[in-house]
Amino acid sequence: MNAKPVNLTEALQSFTEVYSPRIVARMNDYDVRVAHARGEHVWHTHADTDEFFLVLDGRFDIALRDADGHEHTVVLYQGDTYVVPRGTEHKPSSPGGSILMFEPTGTLTTGDHHEGRIPAHVDSTTGHELS
Ligand code: NI
């Protein structure tokens, strides 16, 4: 068990890859992860879990598709939080920023389903350890 405090600023400074979350804490069956964001993510869906976002820095947009296929985008800035409901297609994008996510351990960044090819700058992962 790692009982040392984790500083989010230092955690974010310890890596540079975008859309490649680091796990900063574990709580019950959940991970707290931080990531840098820049560019377009990929449309994807988490069938079994909601996904919590907190913008730590910059701007972070989440495009959402409702069951009818209509799309809208929520625009988030530092300090904003948002929960993508389970089963909702979504595609994050950002001109630059960093985020904190809270979701069940093992949740894949690209979901259970994704649309098209995963861009090279998007890491399909359940999160990496802080180094
Ligand atoms: Ni997601």
C-alpha cells in the first residue's frame, strides 16, 4: 500500500503523453486517474459505467450522442465537472488541458465499443501506474 500523498500537479508533470491516464488513487473498486488532453479522442461507449470528469486545467469538451443519434457538446473549463452516463456515446476533445477521471478499476479509455480507428495519440488503456 502506498500511503504517501499524491500531488496532482506533480503527477501531471511526471508524464507528457496525451489521453494516457495515470492512476493517482484507488478507492473501493474505483480509480482516480489524471490525464493530459489535446486533440480529438474517439467516439466510444462504456456500457456498464458512468464516467466522471473534473477539468484541472485548460478546456475539455465532450461530444455526446443521444439515443436518436443527435449530437451536442458540453464545454468544460477548469473546475468544471461532468458525468457521462453509462451507455452514452461520447467523444472528448481539447485544445489543451488536463483532467481527472473517477471510474471503476478496469474501465478502458476507449470503452467497450468505439467507432472507427483509434487515433495514434489516444492510448487504449485501463490506466498506468504513476512512475
Ligand atoms: Ni469514456
